[in-house]
Amino acid sequence: MKMNRTILALSTFALLSAGFLQHGASAATFFTDQNTTVDKDTMHIMVEQQTQDELAADFFLPEATITTAEGIQLIVNAFDLNLDTIRFVKPPLASDYYKNANNSAWYANALIIAANNGLELPADLEPNKMWTKEEFVFQLMRAMESKNVLPMINVVPAKLADEADLNIAYQGAIQRALALGFTKLDEKGNFNPKGEISRKESAELIQKALEYVKARTLPAQP
């Protein structure tokens, strides 16, 4: 069944701002799955521009996977990444950075922001491709660590049963995420780096990262 993709948000951290709604002018409606144990105080599904024969609007679908564009949009908003201090000679286009991007798509602004805030995304990025767990965790850690001054941690590398499947460029970020308890291995010691990441898992990772940052942010001086 054809369906428009949906965007996750975390209400606890007030991520649902006007800037999050770049992909549609219509008003957003919030829905949660009444049959799931997902924490309804911290996760919501945003369903927009949806026709009656598409995805039922009252389901969170926590196990559904997210696309690259959805993951980038979520990370950009979670860490309040923006273009406020950047001046451009001409208005930037998403396709200036990512050749496969659609400049009219809802995700275009998020891609521009990501490209100018240190996220290491490939030039041939496919916005509608499902994002893998290792890709999401790497970009999440990169955004968190580049945006905030955080204490150094002593990482004792976890032994991954499926380490051979891991992109070596993502290894350090994933080990830090494991050490901080943002994510964990399964009962067989696998990280499942090439597996697609669910909406529920991505939202939980974001929530834990934001809680970690908040606990280590010094209060503003009077």
C-alpha cells in the first residue's frame, strides 16, 4: 500500500516547532497507536497530507522504519541545527550538496542545514532510502558531539559479534553510543549495523542523547 512517509518528533523536548514543518503547509495532526506500549508522553507520530486510502492516521507504527530524509530531519530538529550564523552568496539548494535531492521536497531545508552543520553525508545520498542503524547512530553522535561541549569519556570497547559487518568509519561513534547506554547489543552480542532502524528505536536514541546533553549543560549565569 502506497503511503506518504511520516516524521517522528519528541514532544518532551519541544521539537514540534514551525521549522519542523518544512515539508507541508497543511496543519499537522498528532496521533499515537492505542495498542502499543510506546511512551506516549515522549513520542508522537506526525501524519501529514494523507489521503483516506493511505496510512491510518491513528497508528504510531513504532516498528516501521525511517528513511534517510526522515532521520536527518529528526536529528536537525533534535539538536536545533540551523543556518542562523551562516551567510550565503546565493540562496542554497539541497541539490548543491546532494545530487539526488529534490529541491521542492519537504526535506530540502533539512538537507541544507545538515550539510552546513558538520553531518558527514555522502554527495550521492538517497533521501528516500531506508536508513540503517549504523548510519543513524553515527549521525546522531556526530550531531550531539559537534553541537555541545561534552566531557571526555573512557570507552571500553564492547565486543560485537557482528563487528565484521560494521562500517569501520562508524566504529568509534557506535562504541561511544554503546558506552553511554544510548543503544545496546542484542542477546547474541549483535549490533545489527546494516539493519533498518525503526521509528521507536530512533526516537528512543534521540531522547537518551538529549537527556545526556541536558544533564551536562551548565545553567546560564545571571
